[in-house]
Amino acid sequence: YGEEHYSLLASGNSAVDAAAFLQLDPTALANGFYTLRLRVVDLAGRRGEASIDVEIDSATKQPQLLRSETDFVLTVAGHDLPFARSYDSLARSIPGSFGEGWRLAFRDVDLQNDAALTGRETAGVLGTFADGQRVFVTLPDGQRTAFTFTPQKRSIPGQTWYLPAFVAADGSGWSLEAPATVLQRAGSSYFDLLTGKGYNPANAAGTDYLLVAPDGTRYSIGDGEVREIAFADGVRLLVSDSGIVASNGQRVQFSLNADGFIDRVVADDGRQFLYDYDALGRLLAVRDLEGARSLRYGYEEGALGRLAIRVDAAGGKRFDYGASAVVQQAITADLGSSLGYLATSFSGDLAAGEEDRLAFTLRDSELASTASGAVYLGLIVEGSGGLLPQIPVLQGLSPVASSVQGNRAFALYRLDRAGLKLIEVSAASAGSYQLSLFVAGDANRDGKADGRDAVLIAAAAGLRSGDAGYALPLDADANGVVDSLDLQLLMQNTGFTPNQAPVVVAGTVRTHEDLDVSAPVSSFVTDPEGDRSYFSIVGANHGTARLSGDGRSVIFAPETGFVGSADFT
């Protein structure tokens, strides 16, 4: 509502006459205000547009994933402030500090009100508040709640005025306040008694609203975000786009990417956290440089795009959005990047009726390397010990080709979006299995699709399963014959090259006795695809090494009085 951040709900190109395009389901949307916009065009190219504003406020929702993950805890004068990222599957299209659907819990409140739009909001002309005006906010704990504008009347002989006040719509224990402003009423609308301007809390300079927690902690909101946190004992934290500053001088630093999302955080103790996003603005990875830990996320294919996978060093989870609940399922293994899963098969065991869930990653550079801009990826499951596999499933996608022959099941999928993906392997009977992944057309199984493969496939043209010289790697679609379809699949994948690991080259820098020296990371770490590289310092001899504040250099401090060769790793 009041923004140009629209999501497509339905589209078509057929003639219509008083037809219903869709039914808006309030259980599928976070509570708040929305604008529905309809755009049409006729055969002559004439265009029309209509819109309507609606309020969603339903207690019943579709199965909803609410997840909070804490990267670190800022402790100030006895107060713990978790630096927590919160995800809401119903708010997945709403941008927060960490991309679409991800909020910085204590900062992003997604504040909305239903004051009439003036069309001049960019110039600071905002709609006037009236009796019953509603304000929605997302609380730090993730709860979405509403407050109703109910000004308090004050009077003395000959003069009546009003003070802004809000009443909570539920029993959350939270309250909403606005800076004290003397108002006058005209009809059901309110105006500043001194200036005569229509009253809207966002017109105030600095703080627009005060969100007060049950324990007395006050969150000052300005420009739709929390700008200050004041604890009941007077300890204060200032929050901005560049970080957090405590009243005792403690500081947490932020840096933002081109889309305005946080891509780097330096905690008050110097620890650094990095955040990566995909082309759609969704959080893909979180890396703790000092702890050498990382988290990766994957999302559903298609229009919904909800959070579906979470993987870290300890394992992973799949989030299955069922009819009545979101079920968390363990991920069996993370196959990693294409350098690994294209070169090495995965072995596992299954009981009858069970399934294994295996994660893997496809990189943007791998999609960009192919002639088609997509990757045709084959999956082969071979059973042993009595296991009869079913067709392997790539979550959210339909196979281009598939088959089951005895103890071998095959599927070929087209992937046109990078990210963390999920394979499901299942069988009707118990036993062991081996899963192999390949790029369609990679006849020599070297992990690439190139001219060498074209020569091999062309030389085997016409061969059928059972013929001398026939081999499954030549038959990309596994239909039992090496034909033009296999060559076409190779052409689609031509140019595919696995994303390569960064290259580290030993370098030398010079300094003087007892003098620190700074060495740019770019001088000894490069990435073949130009991807962002991540690193941590694991040791040093004859001195100490640490990353600079911006993470682009290593600062080495030699031991006092040391002269000679020192090093760090």
C-alpha cells in the first residue's frame, strides 16, 4: 500500500467480460494494507489501469514459517540485544534489512497505516489521520499487530484539544505512542493546532512513533524503521543504516549493498559477518569469518518462492509447507558444489518407503557459461541389495525426461536459476543406492560440455543400448539410443564449466622493525569467475595477523624487536 513494490497475482491474454481473475485469499498474506492494481490492454494497444486498497486482518493463516536466527548477541550495560534475522513466509515479498522476507528483528517493523494517499508523499505531503485510522507494525518477536488511532480529548473552559493516542487491537502487551502534539478536530479528521496542517505522525521531525514493550523498552521509529532503543534503566542504542552505537560507546558497524540490504556486519568485538543475496534479493548465505562457519538458504522454485532449505556444517533442514503445518525434515547430506558432485557419486541406504534428501548448489557463473543460459542436469540412482529406486525428484521442478529400468532410475531436469537445490531419493524396497549427477551432453564425464563431447556423440550416432560402443554417458536423455536429441542437449549445455575455487598465491610484503604492515587481500587471493571470496586467518608466526575493518586487507603486527621472515596463514 502506497509503494511501487508489486507482486504478480494473475495474468492472461484472452478476451474477458466481467470475469473474475482470482480470489484474494487473506490467509496467504501477512496482515496489513495492500493495493490491488489491474492493468489491461486491448487489441489496438490502448491501456487502462484501476486500483483498490484493501486491509488484510485475519487471525487464521495458511501454514506459516516464522524463523529467527541469531548471528551474535550485543551486550550493553547488562542488556542483551540479539542480532537476529527473522523470516516470515507470509511476508516473503516484503524487503527487510536482509532481503525479501528477512528482517533485522529489532529494527524492521514494516509500519503501515491506511491514511489516504495524497500523491505527493515524496514531497512530504501525507494523508491526514482521522478517527479509527489503523497502524500495523511487526513487533521484534515477529508478531504482526494493529493499533487504532483514538485521540484523547482534553478541554478547559473555552478550549478543547486532543492528544494523539493508539489502542492495541490485541492483548500482546505492547503499546504504540506518538510524540506529544496538540490537535484540533474537524469532522473526524485531526489537524495540528499550531500550524493547521493535517496530522500524520510521520510528519514529525525525528521520531514518528514510539513502540513500547511490556518490559518498558522503548523503540523510537522514524522513516518506518527503529532509530533508537531505550531500555527502562536509561541505557540507549542508536540505530542507523551504518550500524548501532550504544550510549557507552560500543559500536556495531553495517555496510549495505546496491539494493540497500546489509551485506557486512562488524560486531563490537571485531567479528565479521557477511551476507549474500540472489538476483531476486533473497538471502542466500551468511558467513561468520572468525568462526569459519556458514549458513546457506534455498527457496522454492516458481512463483511462491518461500524459504525451503537451510544448510550449515552440522546438517540441514527442509521446510515442507503442508496443508496444516510447516514440517521440518532433516537433510541427509550436502553434496556441495559442482566440482564435487559431478566428480563423485553419493552412496546411501534406504528403508522401504523412506527417502533421502540431498542438497547441492548451482552457481550463477555455471548458468551463464552455457549457450542456453540454463543447465540440463541428469540424476541417476542405481540400487543394490534389493533396492528398486523411484525416479529421483528435484524439488519444485518437473523432469524433461525420466525412466525406471530395474534397479536404475533416471531423470533429467532443466535449471534456469542458481542457488541451493534439493534432490529427493526414494524407493519402494529397502537396500543401498548410489546417486550420480551429470551435465547432459558431457560424454566423457569431465564435468564440462564442449567440443570433445560433440565428437564422441557424433561418432556414436545411431548406437542403441546393447550395441558395441554404446555407453550411457553418450545417451544424455537415457532413451536407449544415441540420436539427435542427445546432440541437442549438448548444444544447450555447451560451454558449461564448473565454478572454480579461489586461487591463493603466496606473496611478500616488507615492513620495518615494530611497524605494522597492511597487505591487500587481492594481491594473493583471486577467483577465476570474479566471485566474492571469503577467508579467515588461522595462524601467524613472529607476529599477529588480523583482517582490516573493511575486510580487504590483512594487517600484520610483527613481534616486538623481531627482524627476519615472518608469515601468516
